[in-house]
Amino acid sequence: MKRFLYLALVTLPFSEIVSIQLVSAQGGDKKQVVHLWPGGAPGFESRKNEPEQAKDWWVKNIHNPSLTVYQPSKEKANGSAVIICPGGGHRELVFTAEGQDAAEYFNSIGVTAFVLKYRLFREENSPYKREHALQDGQRAMRFVRQQASTWNLDNTRIGLMGFSAGGELASWIAFNSP
């Protein structure tokens, strides 16, 4: 456990500018979405504009990995953050229950949450491999740590968690730091 916490808190360089946009979330709230690879994921740049597929509780066909930012109210914000990796068997992401709902819970206790949409290597006809999901997770951690001051975060209070396959990804990120 100590190694996980240590590795999840390592500062890594982040030099590229990422694209950021606002999208409507449930209830009409605007959520900030940060695309992790400005020109598209390495080796798959031509697929960055392919639309995601989403229905009810899941999202798939992710070719432009991103973080959706959920910020707590200013009164509750405590400077801590968590990157959430939803599960779904690496075939889809259970984005509602294991992403959005979890982020809203963390917001209720003052934690800024970042929900990661990563490339899915077990999705039917996927061109991706395990290492692509790992790259997305590592890049997300670097980005949040590098940009911590943007969200008034304490760099020593940034964590990482996941559900099911997302938990597997979280462990890969923690134990495979570059």
C-alpha cells in the first residue's frame, strides 16, 4: 500500500498544451473536459475526431482520451483530488455509476474529481493494447499534478482509484511510473 501511495504522488513532467472544452452534464451543469493528447493519441491521431458511443450508463469507442473535471463547491473544497478510472472490462466504461456518481460523492466531501476516459483494448475491433490504456492513465496523473494550481489542489493530496477493470488500470499506473 505504501508503494501505491508513493507512486501515485510522483511528480512527472508535462510539457504539451492540452485541449480543454466545456460540455453539458446531467442537470445542465457545465463540466470541463480535458483531452489528454492535443493532436490525438500517439499513433492514432487520425482517429481523434471519431465520436464516442454512449448509452444510459456506458461509454465506448474512445479514441480521444480525456478527463472530465468535477469540482466541489468553493465552501467545501479541501485541496485534495482523485482521478477515477471507471470499469467495464476494458470493453466499455461504466461512466455513470463508476465515474460521474463517484465524482459527485467525492465533491460532497470536498474532493475535486477527475473521471478518466481511456482507450479500451478489449472492445470489439479495438486497435489498442493494454499499454495504450496505461499511457492514458499515466498522462492523466502527470496532467493533474502539473496543473494542480489551476484547481487549487495540494500536490501531496492527489490520489487514484478505479472500479473493476479501472482498478486494474489504477494499479498499472501506480506500479509502472515512467
